[in-house]
Amino acid sequence: MQSESGGSSWPGQVTLRRLADGREIRYYDDRVTESRVHAAADTRPLPEPPHAGELRFDVLTGEWVTVAGHRMNRTFLPSAADCPLDPTRDPARPTEVPDGDYDVVVFANRFPSYAPDVVGPADAGHPEVLGPPDRPAVGHCDVIVFSSDHAASIVDLSAARLRTIVEAWAQRTAELSADPAVAEVFVFENHGEEIGVTLSHPHGQVYAYPFLPPRSAQLIERARRYRQATGGNLLRDVLTAELEDGRRVVLRGEHFSAYVPRAARWPVEVHLAPHRDVPDLAALDDAERAELGGLYQELLRRVNRFHPGIEHVPYISGWHQAPTGGDRELGRLHLQLFSLLRAPGKLKYLAGSESGMGAWVNDTTPERIADRLREVGA
């Protein structure tokens, strides 16, 4: 199945195919062209995809923990010659992407934390002590590959490619949010072995959770209390206050602005938020989508220049979006981009106090972070 942008200013097209085990794969082309049909078949003898794991409730914290034992043997730091995200250019060495070339591709993860298929009944549990019964970890996990070039970096991709990436983020957010089992969609990118990346090919992920993750649940509760006390939207008012203060503002665009949060936890941290109240990436209009790719690239460039002598700084970048159901009006789209590299060759380790107790200590100040991110601007 092939479709164009359907009224969006994005000039590209999407082609839907299926892999040998039935998983969906979508090819996002930067531009509409009849010559790119992406008809190559997946010839691998794959087993059926994993079924959903379990969600187990931790009565000590009130949080759901995902148990996905099938992920223990997932692909780990393969050689460049065996990268599963490369296009299939040699039929004798098939990859996750059957076609010999692509711009952006999105497919269901072969080793998902959350999956749409369920097998077997949930454990009845011990509600009097151990909490509610286990639940199937129903949801979705997508891999989104930004380029067919294994050595590419997102900061060096073209403006057209960034526009396609934003479109893929938005379309998958809309499609996954329509699943009634999904409570929130999280779009994120891990970059650098230092923070656990096991595939070096430029890519990100999209998780569709069957519950509100702890950070989101905490944010929504804070937003609810703020609205009850003031009638305002917490995330909107934080952005307004940061823009008025100005000391921690890093970048101002027509539709988005970036700032270092006043209580930043990481040695490098910056948030990017739309000026308009927008619940998720799917709700962005054409002008906002067009601007977003360039601003995101600029933030990544500044993070890469943050530490002298470091060419590529490890980072985690995640789009926090509003819940898909109840309390949706309390959420607001925003990006959190951070690095755990506190100095060249020195990582911020989450040792006893932070990992064990959640008592955060930042070794720098948010104002210094903002000063440096402005200093290294283009």
C-alpha cells in the first residue's frame, strides 16, 4: 500500500509492506516518485514475533514494571557488516529492511518491550499483599531508521530528510494513539554506546505504552494540582515564565523555543516546546512541522559542541506527549534532550543516592548549561 502526504505540505510518500514474520514496515520517501515501490520481499525464515510480556505491579512504589524475558537475547553491538538496519544490498545477507535503498523506514521491533499479541491468561496475583493481577504488556514498539547510510549522523542530514523524520514521528503517533490499549506514545532517540546504544546505525524508537509511565504520571498529577490551584496549564506557564526570565533560554524560533529547565538534573539538558498548546506531534500544523526539524538539528549540533574536543556527545532525546485518554488536557508536547557526559571522558554515574533513593544532585548549574549552549550556537 502506498500513500502520499494527504494534504500536508510534506512532499513525500509512505509505502506499507510486511516482513516475513508478519510485522509491518513503512518506507517514508522524502519525495513522491513512481520509481520507488519498495517491492522487495523479506526472504528470511523468521519465527513468529514475540507475544506481549507481563506488567507486574510494584506495591512499594505504585508503579508497573514490564517483564519481557524475550529481550535478553536481542541484537547487541553487531559489526558494521552485520547491521540489521542497513538496506538489503546482498540477498545472501538479508537485513530487517528488504529493499536495497530507503530514505526513512519504520518497522515493528523484532524484540519488543510491548507487543500487540497476547498469549495465555495473566497471573491472578495476590492482591492482599502483592497488588493487582499481572497484565499483558500490550502495546507497540517501533524502530525508526533515519537514513540508509550506516555512518550518517542526524545532525548532517538534509532539511528534506528532517522534514520526513518529523512526518514519520507525527504519523506514527497518530496511528498508535488510535489503539484503545495505548495510554501514551513516546518518541525517543538514544545516541552513543555510553548510554546503552546497541546499534550504531542512526535510528530512534517509538513506544506505545499500555499505562502512563512514572514520569508522565507524576507530571500529570502535578499539572492537575496546578490547574486546581491556579486554573492554568503547568507546562504552558513554565514555558512562558522561562521566556520572560530569559536567563536559561537557548533558542527562540517562530513556533518553538528551547530552554534549560530551572531544576535541570543532567550535566547537559535542554527542553524544546511549542509556543502553541499542542498535545502531541500529530497535532502540529504544517508550519510547526516545517520548523521543527531545523531547530532539533541545531540543538543537537550545540550539544555536540558543548564539551571541547568531543565530536559526538552521547545523549537521550525524548518527546513527552499528552495521554491518549483521560487527563489529555493536562499534557503538553515537549522535548527533553540530555547528556550524561559531565566532562570529556567523564560520565555522570547514577550511584547510591540517585539510583537507590532518587535524590538527584547536579554537578553544575542550569544557568551555566544555558550559557554554554548559547555560546556554541551557530
